[in-house]
Amino acid sequence: MLLLGFVVALLIAACNSSQIIISNGGQDTHGCGTSALHCKTISYSVQQANSSDLLFLKNGNYSGTGNCAVTISTPIQLYGESVSNTIIHCEGVSGLNAQTACSTMQSDTTPIFCINGSLTFPTVVVTINNLQFYRSTQIGIMTTKYTRISMYNTRFVDAMQASVVSLNSDFNTIQSSTFIGCEGDVIEVSGQYNTVTDCTFENTYRTLSDQNAKRQLGLVVSIYNNHNVVERCTFVRNTATIISDTNFLDADVGGGAIFVK
């Protein structure tokens, strides 16, 4: 009987969910998101979405503050039409200094996607699939407490921020995703029970400088907590130097695929 009730609840949730279509030629206006009238920006669409809604991004180049500083506090699904042509392009976008739950944690700019939960709406689960983040100058995705992401087949190219994905919560999943030419600490894990599987990390680097010399730190996955798993991932040509926490003396060690502290 309990199992039947659970199945019925799932069916009700599925029936109550809907699809919001987003495209570059859309309009952010009441009632948008249909096949006849697409919405234009991710931010506006997120504000209109209900729990479990699917936001479908048509192929295009999504830029500007409406696409590059989005706080998500509702369990939704974000799907791109194709990972090669559905591009979130946030290079040099101005006006990203708004203080949010994410920006006050560790960044002076708002992440592209800030996944934010609270005690009143616990465990905000966001699914991200088939998107490409290109040359972003801010953190790509950041989770806060009470949130979780499931990210599949997503690509980050030439991201220029110390952390491309910052997981500050538990039970996140990153699978079958690609990170190319990104600045180091590509995935920073502060939570527990997170999994990174079947991902590719290529040409990752990070440049740090002190009064003596510039050094590179290519720590691809940095883990600062317990019970996290990285498996079946591929690491290619990642440049690294291990630097002391206290005196910045480097050990001249290349690679730096996984750093565990």
C-alpha cells in the first residue's frame, strides 16, 4: 500500500510538471514558454517555473545578465537542444556583483547558476543536461546547503574562474561531462557523498603569482570533505604545481588531477 501511494505521488508530480521553451528569438512576457511563444532568458523562465518543470533551451548563444546570473530555488530541469550548439556565454558580462547566497559564500561575483535552498524548501534538486558553458569569467555552477544537482553531458570550455563547479552540498552527481581549457580547481567539493563519473578533463591550468614568480596550479578536482567518489574519469594534459598552504613554496609537481585535503 505504501508503495502504491508513492507511485501515485510520482504520477501526480509528473502530470503537474510542464515544459518552458526558451530561445534567442523569444520574449520574456506573461504566458511565454509555449511552442508558439518562447521565453527569451533563463532567469525569467526560472521565475515562472513550478517544481519539476522542464526548461528546454533551443540552440543559440545565451548571454547577458538574464542568462549569466541566475538564482534557482525551485526543483527544475534544464535541458539544452544540443551540447554543441546550446551555449551559455558569460565572458565579460557586467552587472554581476549582486549579493546572493552564492556570491557571499566565496565569490565576489554571482555564479552563472546559483542553486539555493532553505529550510522552508529543503533539497532543491536541479537537473542540468546538454548545455555548454563557454568562456565564463565567473563560477559556472554553485550549490548551497539543502540543494543538489544532477549534471549530465554538459561541457565547460575555456572557463576563466578558480572554481568552475563548486559543490557546497551533499549527494551531487556530475556524469559524462567535459571540461576543456578551464582554469584550475575545475570541480571544488566541500560537501559529502558527491560523485564525479565518466568525465573528461583536458588542458586544465591555473596561474598564481606571488612576489617571486608565477606558478601554475592545475588541480582538476579538489576535495575538502569525506565520502566523495571520482571514478572512470579521463585526465589529459593538465598543468599543475603543488603549492604549500602556508608559504607558497612549490614542489614542481606536474599533473595535479585530484587534490584531497
